[in-house]
Amino acid sequence: MFQPTYPIRTARLTLRPVTIDDLDDVYAFQRRPDVVRWMLGAEPRTREQSRVSVLAMAGEDAWRAEGDCLTVAVVTDAGVIGIVELVWRSRLERTAELGFVFHPDHCGRGLATEAATAVLDWGFTEFGLHRVYGRCHCRNTPSARLMARLGMRQEARHVESYLFKGEWADQLVFAILAREWPAGTSTSHGGMRR
Ligand SMILES: CC(C)(COP(=O)(O)OP(=O)(O)OC[C@H]1O[C@@H](n2cnc3c(N)ncnc32)[C@H](O)[C@@H]1OP(=O)(O)O)[C@@H](O)C(=O)NCCC(=O)NCCS
């Protein structure tokens, strides 16, 4: 089993596993059309759908096998303001995929960048990933800008590669390698637990 030593602390944030007590905070952003607008397959959630989602995320506290998702709640004095996830896509190639969703009330302050940096830092510095990639709809400008801010390069634009709400959509692919990652910049977490 691989997991960060929780909580991960950054200058402004605490990152820790999701719990069912986070339901109100998570529902507050999962219910919003503007949050799910560019997310594949995502519709604004009902409270019951959020409860199912939070219960699933609560089990995603570690990587136990290839394919697992590590999900952390991003916490401030205002509660859970977003989530960051890292999916273990390949054991052999030491590759993971990054994802993030934040409440719009807390966007525009660099908090998503700060949280994602901490998670990437664990992935590269503690776990030993080789490569992390992220994907987004070509019109999801905040997501693309966030990945660029993290130092990820745009490696592809897959033209009309998937159906999004019934229409062909272009998907952007961003990635960063371990040797490109500035080590140990943001967090005060300890080592990895196996
Ligand atoms: C993607 C998402 C997390 C980005 O949020 P964000 O607020 O733009 O990202 P950050 O918190 O890193 O803030 C960055 C913004 O704050 C500004 N900022 C202010 N202070 C900052 C600081 N100290 N450090 C970095 N940026 C700062 C930046 O300039 C940037 O604004 P800009 O893009 O207009 O230049 C958010 O839009 C979201 O949750 N979207 C909905 C879900 C979604 O689509 N997820 C991705 C699916 S692929």
C-alpha cells in the first residue's frame, strides 16, 4: 500500500482523506452546473448522488493496486474547498493521471495549484512516479491553465477524439516527467507508508 503521511500541509492548506462528514462541503460544489460543465459524464449531483460519491472517495486514501485512485480533500478554515485526485495508471511505467475539482468561491487564488503541487510532489518525490499526465476538454481553460502552471507541457490536442454531450470534442493532454519536477517545494508531509 502506498499513501502520503496524512495530513499533508502546505502554506495555506491541509490535505487529508475524504470522510463522510465532508458531504455538505462536497455537495456544495458537486451540485453546481458551472463546476461540472466540462467534466466528461458529470452532471450536477443530487445530495444522494454526492453521498455515494463521497463514500467512494472516502475509500480512496491509498494506492493498493494499479488503477487505484488517491483522492484528497483540500481543507481550509472554510471546510473542504475542493478535491485533488491521482490515479495510478501504470505500475510498470510509473505513470499517474491528475484530476481536480474546486468550489468556485475558492478559485482564483492559486489554491488548486498549491494543492495539486503537494499531491504531485508526493507522487514524484515519495512514490517515485516517472510521469504524470492530465486531460481536459479543449474549452476548459481554467483546467488547461492550471496544468500549465504546474509545469506540465501540452503534449497533444486529440481532435474530435471523444463525444462530449453528444458532440465531437477535442481533448488536450498535458504531462510532466519526474526529472522536470522541482523536488520538495511545497509540503511538510513525511514519508510514504507501505
Ligand atoms: C480547474 C480548476 C481547479 C482551476 O481553478 P483555479 O482557481 O483557476 O486554479 P488556482 O486555484 O490554481 O488559481 C489560479 C488562478 O488564481 C490566480 N492566482 C492568484 N493568486 C495566486 C497564487 N498565489 N498562485 C497561483 N495563482 C494565483 C492565477 O493567476 C490564476 O488565475 P488565471 O487563470 O486567471 O490567471 C477550477 O476551475 C475547477 O474546479 N473547475 C471545475 C472542475 C474541472 O473542470 N476540473 C477539471 C476537469 S479536467
